[in-house]
Amino acid sequence: MENHYTHVQMASDYIRQRLQAFKPTIGIILGTGLGNLIRDIDMIYEISYNEIPHFPVSTVESHKGRFVAGFLSGKPVLVMQGRFHYYEGYSMKQVTLPVRVMKMLGIETLVVSNASGSVNPTLEIGDLLLINDHINLHLENPLTGKNLDEMGPRFPDMSEPYSARLLQKAEAIAQKHAIRYQCGVYASLSGPNLETKAEYRMMHIIGADAVGMSTIPEVLVAVHCNMEVMAISVITDKGYPAEDVKKVSVEDVIAVAGEAEPKMTLIIKEVLEQL
């Protein structure tokens, strides 16, 4: 654990040196097929993950693998264009290291996006899920081991992992622009395989609205670090009821996410305007 904290410090020091006087206050993590928000950023700096000491490297083809720093909606942001997943072979501490680095750089608000499969029959492909709670089904928790007392408490409270304040703003924006959305519960598994019909049915039974392979580990660490969190999921396929389940490829997921991304981007940009 001491090595992990040292790695966080070394990565933070390198990025801080590269950012010079620029001090981001908002962090954004872009999920599968959702990297085009970068086009709306007044970019100042770009840092590839492979340049950063002790930083993982994204192995998923659709994830660019870089930090972009600049202004979005007039706010200084640090954006991860590409995240890390447990299924890539990384430990949960490696997966979530960027969140701790963001905190050490002074970021207090984290916005997370992902693509997911619906297990709520009223959520259609292309809809947005504004995440208000989650079900963690990963076998490894990034908070296990010796606690990083410098960054947060041993037993962080999870009664409101997703900020009600930010959720309310996102809802109002979605309604103003007539964007199809629901507020709901996101479940996360390790992957990389997509779920079976029986597993989709289980997700529905236990109270999830959508299921994916990311986000929750990063949110756990963000809450541990006392960040304010907002998360949005783009529904790219249907997992429930069974008769709606179709074979899905990664290319299908990326295509649907790309089509729905402008709606997600609009919400994020307008939420940031209000911060």
C-alpha cells in the first residue's frame, strides 16, 4: 500500500509539472465510444498515459489513452480519454489510480461516463441513465488493504455516492432539451464477456436498471477521497426481457454510444456551466 501511495504521488508530480500553472478543478472519465467530448474542450495540454510514471496503459482499442487538460464550459478540466478495466488484467488499485491522482492534483468534482446494457424494460437503446445508486458485483474492491488515511476514512459512507445536487441539475437539463433519460441503478461486473440471459435476469431481479464493466471502482475511490460525483450511462443494448436480447459486438456498442453521445455531452457541458 505504501508503494501504491508513492506511485500516486509520482504520477501526480509528473502531471503537475506538465500542467505548469494550469489547475483543473473538475475531472472527467470518458467511457467506451464516448471520447468525442474532447472536441468541445479548449485544449491546453495533452499527456499520454505511457509517459506518466507507474500509470497503466489502456489496452481497449476504442480508448485513446491520454489526459486532455483545458477548458470546458469555461471550467478548468482534466479529462481521461480512455479508462482502465479490471478485465484488462490490472488490479483494482491500478484501475483507480487515476482517480487518486486527480484528487492529489486538486480535483474535487468527478464526472464519469460509460456504455451499458439495459435490464429495465422501459430503458431503450440510445437512452441515458443518470446513475443515482449502484450495485457492486466486482470480486475485488479498490479500498481493501491498508487504508490511505491521507486520502480518506477506513469506512467511507456510501449512502449518497452520486451527488443529489448534480443529479438534480442533470435532470433539469435533460428535461429542458427533451432528452430521453431515467434515473436509476447501475450494476458492474468484471467482464470481459457480456452477460448471459440468466445473468441479465438476475440483474433485473436484484434491482439494477443497467449493467456494465466499469465506473463503480472509480466511484468508490472518488467517494473515499471526498469527491462530488456525477455519472451518466448510455444504453447501448438490451438485456431484459429475454426476448429482447440480441447478439452484440463491441462495434455495435461503440456505434450506438457514438450516436447517443451528443446528448450526454450536452448534459455534461451545461452542468459544468452551473458549477
